[in-house]
Amino acid sequence: MEKGKILVTGGLGFIGSHTVVELQKEGFDVVIIDDLSNTRIEVLEGIEGITGIQAEYVNLDLKNKVQVQAFFDQHKIEGVIHFAASKAVGESVEKPLKYYENNISSLLYLLDSMNDHKVTNIIFSSSCTVYGQADELPITENAPIKLAESPYGNTKQIGEEVLKDVSKAGDLNAVALRYFNPIGAHSSGQIGELPLGVPQNLIPFVTQTAAGIRKELSVFGDDYPTDDGTAIRDYIHVVDLAKAHICALKRLIDGKNKSKMEFFNIGTGKGSSVLEVIKTFEKVSKKDLNYKIVARREGDITAAYADTSLANKELNWKAELGLEEALASAWQWQLKQK
Ligand code: WQD
């Protein structure tokens, strides 16, 4: 029987584009939906520059239910990897309606069309944000879900709840991958993180400071209860993260999932503080980074890093790249930006 395509929503985004590369390397036929609201069409060429394959691309607004239905009428889809969402924590606090409409209604219309067209496999882009400040570290998938600290985090929690209920009620099989902090870029330098405007996340701000685009990095607080006083996160190379999606997709296609809805933490299992990241970056880039310590950022937690044993065992996946390689690849990518 003819194999269906894999739909990657948000496939021209940071994690989406790296996942399309890995899917094409595995021989999957990929179709991308992206409304270009937070990326550039040139990413499509970047992907092709790596794999030699131009993925099919459809510019479609997932908030438009009619367009989504029409898409599924025209494409035979075997599985969906759903990245498309707004993802800036701070912006979500200022514009909650934009986040609830974009992140929730797009998921609902996608699931509705999948149901109508008997597409039963979905990988959902979730986040360690759902744990808030976990009571125990490293964080396992059984850690309690805490009250969301932002509308962005809440849309991830709601998305998981929707998938739980829909998979229980019908034929859908779902995997939620709870990302820790994705960083870095493909070694080819063809694709990477493209923050439009002032970067909210640490690593693009670091590389833009080193490149002279930003005057200095503000370190948000050095009064946390950690060894050096700065907050700790689990920084995972985006290529390792992309590969986890292939493992999860194969698990569903091969019918190896043990329940209709599964959750996996995708991180390295190692925590790094902001100052450790800065020191490592200076080592790999041979640049002195200009930074200053300022007050904590509202809503930030002290520490988060993953217990990845479930993903290691069930997905047969493990992060292979470390912080140095991730930061070096981010720096190489930055140097290629005009
Ligand atoms: C990391 C650390 C900051 C910027 C969020 C979302 C998560 C995911 C990744 C989307 C923190 C510190 C940062 C700066 C700093 N989002 N920092 N100066 O907040 O852990 O996670 O982004 O996929 O779901 O919650 O990531 O990169 O913003 O911050 O000191 O200019 O760096 O305080 O300790 P975060 P981040």
C-alpha cells in the first residue's frame, strides 16, 4: 500500500526544519504547513541544501478550519508532527488571546480534520514548562503538572489534555514530547534558530551579543539557590531533539505505543547554569562575552533538567551531542547570518 506523507506543521521553524531534515534522511515523504508568521521561506532552501530534497510546502493558516479540511482532502497523510504554535513566554503574558487562539484552535482544527480523514498518528510539541518548578530533580514524566506560569505554558498543558481526551474517545494515538531547552544548529550551517526581533531566549541573545548585534547580555539574576547563583536549564542540541521525533513517529507507525497517549521528556539529563553556558560559549567561540547581572526575570524558575530514562528505553533514543557542540554550532550559524 502506498505510504502516506508525514505532515510537519511549523516545519519551517527552528525545531520543525531540523526535524524535516531527519525525516527526509529516513526516507519519509514530507509535506510542510507553515504560515511564515515566525520564520522565513528561505528555510525551505536551507533544508534542501542539506538533503537535496525540496519538501512539499503549503502556506496555510491552521486557524482556518476550511483550509485545513481542504488540505487533508488533497493529501494522503500517514502521520502528523505538530510544531506550529506561538512560543514566546513573555509575549504570551501580554497577548494571551493571540496564544489561546493560535495554539489551541489550530490544534483543534488539525485533530478534527485528522479524525475526518482517519489520520491516527500525531506527535505533539510540548514543553518542560508544564512542570513549572518541579519539586524533585531530575524531572520524570510522573512529576505533577503545576499551574502554568504563562498563557504559553497553559496552551501546552491544554494541548496535552485535549490529546488525552481525543485519543481516549477515538482512534487517535498521540505522543507528547516535553522539550527542555532546544539550542544549536545543523552542522551544515544551512539552518538554525532565527529569532525575529530581540531574542527572548538565552542562546540567540548570547550569539548576537558575541556578534556585536547586541551590546551586552543581561543575566537574569544571580541570587538563585544554585552553586553560582544563576538559574539552571537542560540545554539539548536541536538535532538530538529532531531525532527524538523520528523515534516517536516510528513507534506510532509501527504500533509499538503502549497506550493511546504517551509523554516523554526530551533533554540531555544534565543541567547547566547561565554562567556555565557563558563560560562554555567563551571557550568554544574564543570570544569574551559582554554581560551584566540584572534582576531575575518574572516567571523564571530556579532549575529544570530531565530524567530521560523513559525516552532512552521506550524510544530507544538518547541525546548524543553536548553543550560545547551545541554552542559551537549556534555560533557557526550566527557567523553565517548577514
Ligand atoms: C534560559 C535561562 C533565563 C535570556 C523558555 C520556555 C520553554 C522554551 C524555551 C519554547 C533562564 C536566562 C535568558 C537572557 C538570561 N520555549 N536568560 N538572559 O525560559 O528556560 O524556557 O524558552 O520552546 O518552553 O519556557 O528559556 O532561553 O528564555 O532562558 O539570563 O537574555 O537563561 O533567566 O534562566 P526558558 P530561556
